[in-house]
Amino acid sequence: MMQRTATLIVLAILLAGCGQPPASGTAITNVTVIDAVNGVRENQTVVFDGDEITAVQSSAADIAAAATIDGTGKFLIPGLWDFHVHLTYDDRFTDSMPALFLSYGITSVRDTGGLMRKVLPVVEKMRAAGAVAPRVFFAGPLLDGNFVVYDGESRPEIGVRNATPDDARATIRGLSAQGVDFIKIYEMVSPAVFDAMVETAQEHGLPIDSHVPLSLRASMAGPSVDSMEHLRNIEMDCAGNAPELHETRLELLKNPDGLSGADLRSSLHSLQRLPAIADYDEARCDRVLDTLTSTTQVPTLRLGALNLAPPWLKDDWQDALSRIRADAREDWTDASAALAENPSDEFTAFGEWAMFLIGRMHERGVPIGAGTDTPIFLAVPGYSLHSELELLVRAGLSPLEALRSATVRPAEYFSLQDEMGTIDVGKKADLVLLDANPLENIANTRNIAAVVSKGRFYSHDDLSDLIAAAHGRGK
Ligand SMILES: [Zn+2]
């Protein structure tokens, strides 16, 4: 395909009139442009040249470009973000993830947790000149407390211990020196460690991502951080007896029974989650949500509400599965069958709560980001972001607002809104060309005709080739 594009460019240069400077760039003509800031613009020509959008104008006016793509009847949206991924969580996926993301129109990802020795080489490869990969922003490890949930024992090792505020400061200084784009605070940190992490991250200009630490409440931690994940532990602050639940957690977090970090966390979730949801207090919860209007919520509904929208029931699920490695495909097929046969009531109850809470948050002006936790728990890289968009709409966002959560909002998180997130002159050339209107049905974001990533054009066939190549490497 690169050859095909190159041929077009050469032809156009040869055909350009004598005496005129040769036209450059690629024009997508007669297309309907949709983004979350400008809304809908019909009959547009969008030109990109290298990694920059150089023109957005009516197709009625002439414009010179080296290559032309006919966008008649199609819809152009900004490249999508998956705002919650783990590139190194499962080694079976790491090599193929960049190609899978691109094939589904994901042109930027935020990696929310991986050990530096594993994630750094992957990031370097993805950022190398000419790499076929989304833009990547990464946090390094989950910053946990005295007890670590992801310690490499019962769960993969992606967390690190920070027993004291001094530990926390040293960890973040080290991560900053190694170039992380943000930090990720996890659930077992103490209030003092949490404060030290926030302060040190701010000193280094790093955005902060966080779970709600179990030693705190959402309304205490939320205002200090820039994003929060999975809606987890917010239910405990929305309960009528939130202060008592908090007191109980503080006692149990002393860990009198000497549990592992993972078991200690699970025991607290089991003890408090469903009772808290059952004891929902709307007035209290509204006050909690009003503390979160500057904190992007990344609900990962496709994970939390998986029982409400089982991926294995979707008509393109087998196609999505065919894009991942055979061994993972077999595991996931077995896992899906087990889940379908034996759906957990607790899981369903949390899913219903998550959908409800996102609706409430959206109504009260809490910003929302679209992320999936891929490849964890049946999340095909790239594919799962489209499931997330559908669930956001089902929870109450308009299709355009759902697009905002996967474009403008992530860009704002990294203070990149002047460079990314909309289709405007001067923005980066990350685009997705769709065969159908995503505002009529958000599921139409799956109907991908072509993708532009870092100024490179990938036709539908090119994207299929990418997946095939990723398979070849991964098997
Ligand atoms: Zn995650």
C-alpha cells in the first residue's frame, strides 16, 4: 500500500503543470467531517501533509494535493484513543497490539500500568521513526502501598511497593527521570503515601491517574487527581453509611490476618461493594460527584458491565477473535462459555451500578474518558474500544459525546488539545474514515474504510495486511 500511495504521489507530481510548485499532501474529498468540537461539517476536503492537517475546507473550492482519496458518502472522525490499555500485561498480545489498534482506528493509547523493564522497550519500539503503531503515553508500574496487589504472586507483577512517603517520592522521581508521561496510583496506598505521590507528581508536571485508594474515599482522593479508573470504590462513598464503611476499612487495612495485597483488597471489596450499592444515598452521591467535575472518569464499562453486553453475542465477535493469537483465542472461547453458563450475580449487579453511575456522572458534568483495560478479560485490542463507545451511549452519552471521550478528552488530559482531538488545520494527522455515520448509530465506528496514523494512510486492505503480518509474528 505504501507503494500504491507512493505511485499516486509520483504521478501527481509528474502531472503538475510546469512552473507551479508541485502539490504535496493527500486530500480526502467530499467527506462529512465529524468531531466533538466542530460538530458536523459536510462536503469537506481535508488535506494532510506528513503528520499535519494542512487544510479543511469546502470541497467546492479547488485545492491542490499530490494524492486524492474520494470520501463521497463517507465520514471522517479524529483518530480514536483507548485511554486504558496494558501493553505488557499478557505477553501473547504485546507484539500484535499496535497493529490491532490501528486496524480498529485507535491511533493513540494510554498504558496504565506495566513494569518499566517491560514497557520501556515496547514504548521505544512504538515511538521509533516509521513504526506502524499508535502514539503511546505510559505510566510505568502501578504505584501501590505497603501491600501490593499486582505483586507477581497470584497476579502478574505490574505493581511496586511504596511503604512510606519517602519511598513514594523516590519512586516518582525515578519514573520521571525515565520519561513516564503520567503516574498511576493504586488501591493500597495510605493517605500519607497518597499525598506524597500527588505532591511529587505535581512537582514533576505529571498528570495523575488513580484508583480510589481503599484508605480514602472518592470525594477525598478525586479532586487531587486527573483521572480515575473503573468507577471502583466510588460506590463506598455513595452509600448512606460511607463514613462507617471508611472507618471499618481503615481498621482492616492494618491487615491483622497477614493477607497478601491481592487477598486483602478482594476481602474489602467483597465486604463493602454490594452492601454499599444497596445502600445508595442519592443526595450524598451527588455531593461526591460534584467533587469530581475536574477528574476524568474512565469507567471501562466493557469490563465492568460485561455481563450486560456479552462480547460473544456480537455478530463480529468471531471476526475479532480471529485477529488474536490461537492460544489466547482458545482460552477466551473457553472463558466466554464458562461465563455464559454461569453468570455471576455480583458481577451483574456491579455492571448495572456502573451503567447507572455513568449516567448520573454525565448529567452532573463529570468528564468521561473511553478506555478498555485491554487485553484483560476478553478485550480484543482495538475492537473493545468500540464496545466501550456503545456502552457509553447506552449509559446516556450522545454519540458525539462518546466520540469526545475517545478524542478530545484524552488530548486534554495530556494538555495536547492544541495538537490532537479534532479535525482542524495544524492538528496531527490521525484520522478514521468511516463508511457509515457514527452519529446515527455509534456502532458505525466499526465500519472503517481507512485509517490515517501519524500522517500515513492505511486503506482497508492495508489494515487487513497489518493484522495478517501481526499474526505471522505472534504465532
Ligand atoms: Zn488496568
